[in-house]
Amino acid sequence: MNQSNYAVLWGAPQIRPADDFVTPPRPENPSPSIPVTFDWRTAALREQYYEPVLHRPSVKSLVLAVTLFLLTLCTCLVAGTQFAVAYAHDQAVSVDEFLQAFVLFYKNPTGLASGLPFAATLLGILLAHELGHFFACRYHRLRASYPFFIPFPNLAGTFGAFILIRSPMRTNRALFDVGASGPLVGFVFAVPALVYGVLHAKLVPGLASPAHAELIYGTPLLMRLLEAVVHPGISPDALLLPPIGRAAWVALFVTSLNLVPAGQLDGGHVLRALNPRAHRYLSLLLPVGLIVLGLLHFWEGWYVWGMLLLGMGFLRIAPVYDPTALDAKRRFGAFLALVVFLLCFMPSPIVIPSTSP
């Protein structure tokens, strides 16, 4: 076994010296390697079956993570430039400006500076989200990669980020901490940006009118609550967020998707740590519910998410060998995760009017 890894020794081969590869004959009635009466909650067991050496990701993975981050910064600068121009012209989005912004990379790179507020805000929130997962893995001595960002030339500039966890989560506490840490930390970073966005939002009558808008963004519950306090009596559909506020909106949308309590999403990990039976049932029911939302024309993207969650149901999930119930603090954390999900979730996050020009 590579001594730099924090690996589970149960069922895993160990590297021995080169002159020690001759396997001795097995006894006729071998005793089980793991007694049935073992208590997975004891410290002695953890010391016996875990190698307490924290894994450090390789330099190659660090180079890959930095490269993907820089590429994502470029695509987010393009998206941010488009949002800045659209905000200046009282528009929610400008597809033409988005396509033209790519030309600025070789014609006028300084022209992308207006996209920096959006890019820095969104990447900062996503990085906080992934580092929440990363440090939770470090705390529980799980082998995890650095955060990898996904650059993509869409209106957000990215498909988010992820980390690879190569160690099984053997305890309910680890399962919960790793699942809940990312969305909760990311939400904490997103709220100030959203507050700034609401404070600096423009009143644009007819902003969400299908006759004039190229794209209509939904309004999460948290944003409605903030706008009711800051802009009382004004419809949230008539308020245009600046680029920083739009970056917070994207972060809330990503958070809501991650907190769907099903499959191997962050919300699924939280629910499984809290109640495995509820997780099993909701992992079957929620994908169907999301597909129904697509059929009801809330958002076509629910088809994709519903099918992805159904596909996750065929993946093998590593067992949790320490089923100790979560303590009171973690149960409260699970409640907070549910509240965050409800505050961020939008049945119709994005609408493309059929009558748009």
C-alpha cells in the first residue's frame, strides 16, 4: 500500500518486501479477518483498519486543477462581460454580446475587465463550496483531490466544480460532514453577494415580459425575501441584478441542485446519514418528480437531472460500517441544509420565451 495514502486496510492488499511474495498455505478452517462482534465505533478498530497518514494530492493534480481554474476564469470573464453590458442596457442577458466577448481575447483583452466582478464572485463561491468538501475530507482523513473546475462557454461560464473522493466514508459522521459542508459554506459566501446585488438592483418594468426578453431568470425564495425588505411593493420580476448579484444567483441555483436529497448528491449524502430508508425511497421518487416538472414545462433541464438521478440508482454505494446516529449538532445541520435547499430552489430557474426575438 502506498504509505502516503489514508486507505482502509480492510479488504485491501498491502505491499510487502520483494522477497516476501510467497503465499503460505491457508489453514483448512481460517478464522474470519473481521470478527462479527467488532464495534466499528471504537477507536481501537479505527487504529487497526485505517492507516492514519493523510494523503497529499500529487503535483500533477495540482497543475491540472490550476489549469482548469484558469480556463474557467476565462469563460467566466466572457459571461461576466456579457452580464455587465446587459446590465448597462437594462437587459437580463445579451446573447449577441456573449458571442462577441470571445473576440475580445485577441482583439482587446482589457475589454474583459468588466467581467471580473461576476467571475471573481462566482469562482470564489464555488471554490468555497469545494474547499468545504475538501477540508471535511481532511478532517475525516479521506483521500480527496483538489477542486477541479469545469470551464464551459455557456451564459454562466462554467458547469461548476467537483472533487474526487477516493476513500470510502465509513461513518455516518463523515458522510454527513462531507455532504453538508460544501453547500453550507458556499451558501454563507453567496448571501453577502446576493444582498449586494439586491441593494444595487435596477427597476426595469417589463423585464420578464416574454415579448421582449431573450431569457427570463427565476427568483429563489431567498431573493424574494430580500427584495421584499429592500424594495417593498416592487415585483421581483421587475428588478435587474448587477453582475455580482447574478453570480450569487448562479451560486444559489448550483447549491439547490447539489442539495436535492437523492442519489449521491450532497443532499443525498446528508439524508442518507440522517435516515438511510428515507434516502432509498426519495432516490426513487424525486427523479420521477423532476421529470414531471419538465413535462409540466417548468424547465426542460429537469429531464436531464431526473435521468441522471435515475442513473445514479444503478451505481454501487459503499456501505457505512459505523451507523451511529448523528448527534444533535449534526441533526441541526441537516435541518439547516433543508432550509438552504428551500431558500435556493426554483421550479422554473430559466425560461426561454418562445416569442423572444
